[in-house]
Amino acid sequence: MHYRQPFVTVIAAAFVAASVVSSAFADWTQFSLPNLADSFSPTAITVLPDGQYIFANEGTYYQQNAFGAPAYTAYSNTSPGNTADPSFLAVWDSTHAIAGGGGFGPSDLYEFNPSSLTAPSFTAQGLSLQNFSGVFRDATSLYVGGGNGTNSTHAISYVDLNTATTKVIIDDISQFSCAFAQDAAGDLYVGDEDNQKVYKFTAAQLNLAIAGAPLSITDGTFVYQSGNSLGSMAVDSLGRIWTSGFLENGLQVYDPASNTETTVIPGLTNANYIVTTFSTGGQDYVAYTDEANPFAAGTAQYYGFEAVPEPGTFGLALAGLIALAACRRKPRH
């Protein structure tokens, strides 16, 4: 006997919240980076306003020679930053950037001029906090994520560079550190690594927490349940949330318009572990770094980027999946 799944059931299943679709972009550009220095040394990357990347590993910093160019040049005179194994890099503008001192314990932050290869003037800020990730809030302050919360749990801290002070503003998020990202409005999207949930905190909420009591993760608005690790996160100009993480294959992108999480494979089979988004020349881009053999000292590393596709690209992928499911008739005996 043959049974056929009802058409309505197929359509309903296809529209389940946060459904997963696999997709591939056609025009990824990929360049080689310096080989990984050590098995577990953090790798950090950010992008200048003109699209050039800055990459750092075990205290050695590199700048792409020009946006879209395969070559890069190492910074010189990076002391005292060269004693740090940067956990993250963040850029405010072409002359102001911050390097996190390292991800394995309390450390300092280092301010530097990212546009000067010969005199970046790395300056210690006199701070001590675990810094897993960070973004500029404005020209003189940052949000930093790391194990600085109650009982050393993951938390988001406000860092004032003028006064060299820190304050936890979202406490006790998860047991292990997790990514967060900021959108153009100043809102934060915060990952909870304990259960792979993402919450949104508005700029107004954050301002109140800076002035008063810290928030908890449940004070944020639940955005979606991811099916993947949230070790790296970025938000593009259309409000889509890009993530990747520990031993994840490909990049994940959540589109709030369709409530769908899509896995994007940039033609690679290894773990893509850092993702970022940026805009230059009026075009939005998504970029990643990748290890050929994850957590193997001396392994090859890569940087890849592509113009962010319009929302219709993901919509067509989902529509194709629905059509395929609706037309498929699988006999069962």
C-alpha cells in the first residue's frame, strides 16, 4: 500500500519557525592568511571602513594591502600589543581600533591606529577583564563579552576608555562565553551558549543598565532558537543575524522576515569559525575566517568574502524546498 503525506502538513512543516535551509553563494572570494600559530591561540579579525581586513594571531598583526587584494602586510612596532594574543579586534574608524588582550583569562585592552603599519602606537588601557568579543559603542566606549559575570559566568560589560573603568550590564548569560553583535541602531543581539538562544537588547535598555542595575538575559526579547554554536555573530544592514562557531561547517544566517535560519556553505568542507559583516562603496558584504584543520598548529587559514545577497535569494531557496517537499511522493510499504 502507498501512503501520501497530506499537502497541508508538508507546507506547515516547511514553515516551521527557524527552519533550516542549505544554500551556497556563487561568488565567494577567498585568500590565504598566515598559518595558525598555535593549536588554541585565538584568531581575531575586523574590517576597516574601506573594506580592508585586519587579522591578528599570537600578537602578530596584518593588514590587507587593499580591499579585494590577496596580499597583506604585517604591522611593525606593535609593542606592548605584541605580548597579547588578541581575542578580538574592533574598529571605530580608520584611525581608532581596539585589540582584546586574550581570551583565556583577565587581560588588558590595547588601543591602536589601524591605518599606520609602521607606527600603530599600541596603548594599554590599564584594564583587567576576560574579553571573548567586543564592539565599539561610541568613540570612547565599548561593549565587551566574557567571563566577567556572577561566579565568572559570561556577561556583557560596558567599558569606558576615558576613565578606564568597566561595569557588567548584562549578567550571568551562560556558563561559557558566547558571541554578541550590534546593529546600526545600537541594539545588541546576545547569544546564550547554554541553549543556543538569541536575545535582543535595545539601546535604551543598555543605557539604563549603564546608569543603574545590570540586566539578566531574560530581560532581552527572545529572537530565535538557533540549531548551531554561537561563537561568532554579526548583523547586516537588513537586520539578518550571521553566526558561526566551534567546529561549525559553514555560516548560519537568520532572516527575521521569514523566521528562517539558513546554512550557507562557501564551497568549503572545514569549520568556519568567525563571521563578520561590513559595508563599503555602498555594498554590504559578509566575510569569514576558516581553518583547514581546526585547532591544528601550523594549519592553513583563509579569509573569504562575498556581497550579501538580497532577501529574495533566501526566499527562493525556501520556496524551492517547499515546492520539492510538496511534489515529492515517497512510497511506504
